[in-house]
Amino acid sequence: MREMSKTFDMFICDLIFNMKSLRLLTYLCIAMQLSSCSLFDNENPIPGFLVFDNPTLITNGEQGAPTHNIKDVWVFDGPDFLGIFPLPAKVPVIITGEEKQFSIFAGVRNNGGVGNALRYPFFKQIEASATLEAREEKTIPLNFEYSDNVKFDFIEEFEGNHIFVEDPNDTDGEGLDIIIQSEVVLSGNSSAQILFESDTSSFERTTLATYDRQNNLGSATFIEIDYKCEIPFLAGWITYRDNFVQRDYTVLVAPSEEWNKIYIDISEFVGNVEIDRYTIALASAITAGNELPSNVYLDNIKLVHF
């Protein structure tokens, strides 16, 4: 029996390290949880279920609009990790007859990558308790909030004057400007529009202010952007050290017919000892195959860290 357990554990570990599917990871986590009981105690355990549906984000007046793109929940049964579950989800739980304490964390896609599942560090975990019976389903509301110690270097909602006004190519004088308009809006009364009307149209703007890396050194740092666009755009930063200036665009945001949200991880970049200050930069241009006119819409851009 000991050999069988050892072989099973090695098989599961090999699968976990070689998997390419988020769902496979979830199912394997469930299988590992069930197998510890089913192989040696009860051949047919009947679980209860935690049910998770539509998540919400609750913000106060200083945290900007409550938009989010929460894709998964990361669920813990006490100290035991049950898995990552794409929403909506029904999570099986081993029945013990005793009250269980669950911790639920919000999951997003890091840098917009389909397979880049990330437990978003800036949202509080949800704590829930339940005493489940076999086949019983208990719905846990997903009302997430920002953690109390989260800081926002800026929140740009494009409700009037905005901070993306600096042209790093100010010698050419041909770059497009942001248009504040109220026809295509996600939240509030207005949003940013970048209108491309010719095959030579291009856009590049940075924030008016620069940000000192010492303000958030050693902690998680993200850019949140709501967008709707017909052509791709780039997101990144421009860094400053002494008299040396460098552009670095690391994320290409794909077109989206509906409003979407991306979480861009700049933690490693902010920890770079070779920079002093930085600005957040956005850029886009018409390329072969793009139709004219084309639009990029932006809203609720946040620079977030601890």
C-alpha cells in the first residue's frame, strides 16, 4: 500500500509540472484531495459543494470605479489548497461533519495572457464558514474589496483634464492626442478616445508626472487599464536615470469589441536598480490591414502598489 501511495504521488507531481491547462490543474487538485480519503478510507466519498458565481468589486470614493476582470477563485479549506476554479464554479469539498473555514482569493490573468493565472495581490480574501452535508450546495457571495494598505499613485478616469498629455516625440509634432468623449463610456460620464483616420496615424503619450521607484520598491506594482479597441495598443513605461531615458513597451493589448480590463505587472521593472524615475506610457499606430477609421478607447487607468 505504501508503494502504491508513493507511485500515485509521483504521478500527480509529474502531471502538475507538465500541465498546460488551467482546468487540468483544477481537476488534479480536486483529485489529490479526494484520493487521500478515497483510496484508503472510503471508496465512494460524497462531497458537498461551494458555489461561486458573479464576482463584484466594491470600492470607496478614493479607489476609482469598481471595474474588474476577475476570472477565477483560488480556494483554501483551512490550510489546504483546493485549487483554482474558473468562474462560475462548483467546488467539491470533503465532508467531515464539522464546520470548515474557507478562504477565497480573486484570480486574474497576469498581463492579459490566457494561461497566466494570478492571485491578484491587491484584493482582500473572502472568509467563509460552512458545515456541508453530502451533495449540499452552499453559495458564497464574491464581493471583493481592495486591501486597506493598497496605494494608488494615480487613478485616471478621463472625466475632464487628464494626465496622459506628455509626447515623448515632441519634436515631430504629429502624434495624435486623446479625445475626451461621452458616447463610448464604461463608467462615469466620459472616457478617452484615440481616433486613427489615416494610414500614417500614430499615438504615444506618457503621464504628466514621473514616479519615484523608491515609493513602491520591493512590493507588487500593477497598472490596471479598461479598454475597448479596434486595433492593438502598447503599454509600458519610460525610465529616467541621470540623463539617460529609455522606452520599454512590454505588453501588446489585443483588439476587443467589448470593454475589457487588463492587469499589467510591473513589479520586476520597478525593482530595477538601474532606474530612478518612470512614467507610464501608451502607444499605438495604424499598420497594414487595419481599417480606417479605427479607435482605441481607454478608461479607469490605475497605478497600484502597496
